[in-house]
Amino acid sequence: MRSKSPRPSHPAPQHVATRLPVVEERLEVGTRVQEIGAVRIRIESDLREQPVLLERTEEYVDVERVRVDRPVDAPREPWSEGDTLVVPVYAEVAVVERRLVLVEELRLRRRTERRSHTEVHALRQERAVVERRRMDGSWEAIDAPASGQEGGRREAFSSSTPSGTGDSGDGNEADGRGRL
């Protein structure tokens, strides 16, 4: 048989102080300005033809020859009779004696005619094209209303990201476009 030996006694429980750290995480939330695209405006010129109604004034002179064949004593300067300018034409005729003969008078009357006609002229017209730069670097046209019109699509160019990275947000760029 076995002899019963006294059982070894368990050591008395010892209380060991255990330290558990208490950790707390803190989150700081903020925004920063980040360029997510750009906008440019190009001016394009188109030619279009437009008919234009023009008034044209033309002046004509009607010449009426009036045969006179009458001897005169001295030449006379041209004179006016109403709206007619009379220009005398003289010739010397050999006769037994020499006489000044009024051969004819030219009667000049001014006449004005007005005519309307249509001409087609090419006119240049400019239009502004607003484009937004995509993230891949390509450009996309933005529908914008023509001047003086309401409506159209408006594009929002803002982005919020956690602070601590990114640009200064001062809005100045070397190419003058500004940050969006």
C-alpha cells in the first residue's frame, strides 16, 4: 500500500496587480480644397450668311439735243431753267461775212431713281464654349445658357476630404484658372 503522504499544500493565492492601459482614439474632421477639375471658355467664330436689304440711289443725266441754228452776237455761259442745265454749243460758219451761230443747246436734266435690292453678306458670330476638364485630362462641354437666358445646367466643383493633406486652398494657380 501506498502510504499517504501529506499532500503538498497549494500556495496561497497571491494577488498580483495587473495594469490595463485605457486607450482613447480621437478623430479630427476637417476639409481641404482639392482640384478635381478645371473649366475653360473658348470663343469660337462661325460665319453665317444673312441677306441685307439695301437702298441704292443712282443719278442719271438725260441729254436732250435741241437744234437751234440761230446767229448770236456773243457766246453765253451755261444757265439753268428749273431743274435743267442748258449748255450752249457754238460753231463758226463761213459765210460772206463771219457770224456766230448757235447750233444747238444741250439740255441736261438730273433724274434720280431709287431701287431696292437684296445682297447676301457673310457675318461673323462668336459664341462662348464652356468646357470642364475631367479627371482623365480630357475636356467635356458644359451646357450653358446663352447670354440673357435663364436655366441651363450648373456644375458643382467642390470636394470635401479629411484635412491634413492637399493644397493651400488660396485659389491661385500659375495658369490663372483658379482652383475648383
